[in-house]
Amino acid sequence: MAASIPIHGGPRELIITYRAQPADRPAFRAYLQTEGVALLRKLKSEGVLTSCQILFNPFVQPSTLDAMTVLNFRRYEDTDRWQKIEKTMPGGLSPVGLKLAKPSATYSADLEWDGEAPQPGPLADHVFYAIPYTYNKADQYRQFVSGYVVPQAEGWIKEGALSRYRFFMNRFPVGDPEPWDSLFLLEYRNLAAFGDRDEVLKKTRIPLSEIPSWKQFNDTKSSIRTESENTVMRHLASC
């Protein structure tokens, strides 16, 4: 089972979300796959980023995002490079990109839980499910994720449904429900696995319900966190 990742210093992850008009979505998608990811790959080649990923919502939805970029920096001090980029390229978008979409929010986050299947399968097939949450108490919530959510996610991996899970904590959570306090990024193996999500969820909960500590979290979870609107996305580009 994957353990919680120790956090030292400032947040090393930035999560940027974008909104585009429906008519601009095809061009924005193409922009992210070319000029957009080229900037990120340059930063990785210079040792600023350890990884990057661009996700795109396949559907037009009025109250959620169109695209998301997840940036992992080598160290917190390296995020200063991104702040300099933001002076002329808000959200990392060039003037061409800003004509097609706008950055809606940037979150400084910590990747505190991360687990992956031994054989995750082709990335192009993966379906990403982003679930934002707010919580009441950070320490209580961390115990809840470690004792309740992670065992389920590990079960979904064992069932072959999930390729990877990443659970982020917002380092500067202020407001309700925005910005979110935590973000779950579930990476399903393919569309068929995502379609079986509810069945796999029920199956993995049966043995877990026999564990008193897990059952207690299950019975009290509504008092621990509140879920916001979910978003389904597909992989677009990475570095």
C-alpha cells in the first residue's frame, strides 16, 4: 500500500485550470499539444520541472473546467521561475493561447498520496476523474484519507480498474467551496474501467466494511469533508 508522502518546505506542485469558449476549444486543444507543452518540456530539460501533465475535458460543461495542467517542480524555490513566466504569460499561455482561453485558477498544492499499478497500461487510454473537496480539519482529513480513501484506491488498483491515484492538498485553502482544500485525481485504465466504477467501488468496500476503523470513517465521512463538482478528463500531453 502506498504511504503518505512526507512534505518538507514549500509546495512543489502547481495545478492550473483553464476555461475556453466552445468555439475555441478545438484550437485551444491543438495549442496545448504544441506550443503549450513545448514551454513545459523546455523547463523540464532545464531541471526546473520534474514532470508535467496537461489534461483536457472532452465535454463542454458550464460550471467546470476545460483543461488542467499539473506541474511538479524539483524544489519549491524553482516555482519562482514560473512566477516570472506569469508576468508575461498568465497561466503559461502566450498571446496566441490567451486569445483561445483564460486561466481560471492556480493552486499551490502538495502531492501527499500517490499510488500506481505495476502495469498501468497505455496513457492515451486513461480516463482521469478529478474530485475536489473541502474539509473541516486538516489533521482529521489526513487521517481520513490514509485510513479510508487510500485502502479503497489500492483495492481499485488490485481489481484492475485504476492505473494511478494522486491526492493533493491545497497549501493555501481559503474560502468555501472555492478554492478546494484537496483534489483527488483518479486515473482509470480505460473508458470501460471507468464505466465499471460503481461496481468496483461496491466490491472493494465489502471486505473493508469489516474493519472497524474503516467503517467508522465510512459512517462519519459526511461530517469530515464535502465534495464539489467532478470533472472527467483525458490525457493530452506530458513531459
